[in-house]
Amino acid sequence: MKILFTKNIDQSVISKELGDDIVVDCVEVIKTNPITTHPFDLKNSSLIFTSVNGVTSFFKNNFKPNEDFTAKNYNKIYCVGEKTKRELRKYGFGTFKVLRNADSLSRFIIGHCQHETFLHFCGNMALDVLDRNLPLQNIKYKKITIYNTEEINPLIAEKYHAAVFFSPSGVRSFAKQNSFHDIMLFSIGETTSNELKKFTSKHIFTSEGNNLMSVLKLIRKEISNKN
């Protein structure tokens, strides 16, 4: 069986989970570039991160959150996904709340955090869930684009039994020059699956967790079922 991963993944990790009889190719379909910006005073704003790239770009620009909850200008940190949470920990910061996706985060903020002021550090292609929903509830929210995502739109001539997608922008990039016909479709979480549904009516195998191991376990399960 031949599987296409639409981002670079460590082959040893894939082999460990799927076995050596699975042929895997990795093709990047998007690329990201941090934006240089002057750091500013975060005051007592609550911070939102919805991706690892948002975290790394934030700290590359030398922003300095204040995690001392006894201080006047304390910054709560909200994030989407365990991977984003782990990236924050690399820089020595914890999280006040971790949600699975932007929809869940939006609902949590509307339900519990209406009096906070939010700064969302994200990419130019970030979903508009938060900036669409929060202002409607009179919640102070500002999106700060801190990195750019570019769709590469590669033409993939090789034929595969399955393809694995990791982001809505990756789905769009692949769709520009390639078909979803005759391949099994695997997706990391509901947000990416919803983007795939815009291009195909095929069944999409969606991982429960928004992380690589959850996707690999799902692939292994479905391969076993086919055999």
C-alpha cells in the first residue's frame, strides 16, 4: 500500500506505527514564513494561539507574556491542540485552557470569558471562527497576523492508495492540481475534514485527536480492516 502524507513526517515514526510494508511519500503542500514585527506591550490581554507556527513566530519577535497571575498585567494563555500547548512549554509558558479546535475555543470564551480582552497571534490563513463569533458577543478581540502561509499547489503524478491531510490550507493546496478520486482520505481532526468535504463527497477518515499519533493509529486500524 502506498500512502501520501501532505507534510514532512519522520519516516522512522511512520514505520514504527504502520510497519515497513507500507510505502510512504511525504510532499509539502504549504510553506510558512514568520513575519517580523515590533513587540508591543501585551498589558493584561489574554493571548490565543491556534498553531505551533503562531507560537514560534510570537517568540521569534521577542514578545514577553507575563505569567505571574498576582501581577497587574497578567496574560492568560489559551490555545488549540496539544501540539501548540507543548510548543508553549518549550518557551517556558503554561496554558490556562486548551481546546481541540477553534469552534470549541470560541464556545468556551463566549460561555466563560466575556469580560477579557483577547489578542490572537496566528497566520494569514487562520480560520475566521474567532473573529466572526467573538465580536458578535461584544467580546474584545484582535487578530494579529504573525506568519504567512503559502499554498505551493504541487502537481503529484504518482498514484497513491491513500492521502493524509493536516490542515485546511493543505487541502486547498492539494486540490488545485490534484484529484481526490480513487484514494482513501485521512484527516487530522474535524476542521481539516470539513475543508475536504468542500471538494469531495467521499468518506473521510477523521482522527479523534488533533495529533500525528492519532492519525497513524487510525490509518493502521483501517488498513487492518481492509486486510
